[in-house]
Amino acid sequence: MMKLFFSECRKMKWPLIFLLILMDIAVSFLLAADSVKALTAYFAPDWNTLYFQGVSKHGIFFLPVFAGIFAAFLCFYEHKNGAWKQLLTLPFPRWQIFLSKFMMLMVLLALVQLTFLAGYLITGNIIHVEGSIPWKTVLVGVIGGWFACFPLAMLQIVLSTRFKSFGGALLFSISTVVPNIVFTGFNSNIGAWFPVAPPYYAMFPQGLNLSPRLEPVPFVFIVMLTFLIYLAVGLRSFGRKEWM
């Protein structure tokens, strides 16, 4: 399994990956910083405000879209060069090949979350927000947002092994943004079933008037259940497909 994982690492175009991640964080916090300054009549210009303004862009839009883009990258080489059959001739079970791509995607999303944290700290110091950093809220949000990406990442890997066109995978990712805005307005017992919504639920701080209605125990159950469903579907589909 680890040989397959490191093989995926070598295939990634890391300069492009880091550029995309930096673009995500830069745009998220440029908009967040502008909102902090523009809305001082409604929200205190402090670290809490900067955080939820950043999450409102990153969690609801950029994180789900980049999960789809990175999943498409992971399967792009095999689709473009007809290399699926060659890959499947290697002495590894199909389930290990499939899961190695999922593991690589989760590592990429972990890098996204760590860069989000760095962008948050850098932006706050540049614009000199007030108060102290709510470390517990931020760390729970960053780690919880990554955990909540499990079902979305699995679904994106399933779809990316099926989509031969990179554009098709990208179009699907972007098309989920508007429904995500709608679903995240519901209680998490409803919205979390939509795989793009859980990262936003997990990252947004609770206790604010704008906070989504999150019930932790049912939320974790839904995330784990949907992940296992997509995992079972993905393994079955990948194992049975005739690759041409």
C-alpha cells in the first residue's frame, strides 16, 4: 500500500498543487479581511470575526471545489495515457490501488487545512485584529473540517475514476457550490447528508447568530455512515470495471 501511495506522490505536479492551495487561501483571507473592516458596525474586528469570515469562503466554496480538482488530478494521468490497464497489472489488489488515491487526496486536503491555518494567522497579524486567538475553536475547526472531508473525498475519488475528462470532474465540483449554500442553511441532521456540506458545518464556530445548527453526535454518525457507503460503492465499482 505504501509503495502505491509514494507512487501517487511522485506523480503529483507539486508546484501546481501548492500554487492552487495558495490561491485558495489568498482569496479566502483577502475577502475575509475586507469583510472584517467593512462590517465593524456589526462584528468586532477580532480573531473570531476573521476566522468565521475566512471559513464562510473557504469551507463553503474553495475546500469542496479543491477536493474535486485534486481528485481529478490523481486520476488524470491514468485517463490521459490509457494507463489504467497498465496500473492494474501491477502485483497489488485493486482495492489497494483505489485506497492509495484516496489516501493521497486526504493528504492534499490536510495541506489545504494547514495552509488555511497559516493564512489565518498571517492575515490577522497583517491587519492587526483585536483580542486573542481562539485556539480551541480554530484547531477544532481545522481538524474537524478535514475529518468532515472523508465522505466528500471518497465520493470525488469514485467519480474521478469514472470521469475520463478533467473538465467533467471540475464541472461537477463547481456545480455543487450553489446547492451547498442551500443545504448548509439546514440543520446538520439534514444538510450533512449532502457530501459537500460537512466541512462547512465542522469548521464554522458555534454560538454565533450565523452558526449553522450542528448536533455533534448525529453529525459524526452521518459523516461516518456516508463515508462507508461511498467506500463500499467505490470499491465495488472499481473492482468490477473493465478498464479499456
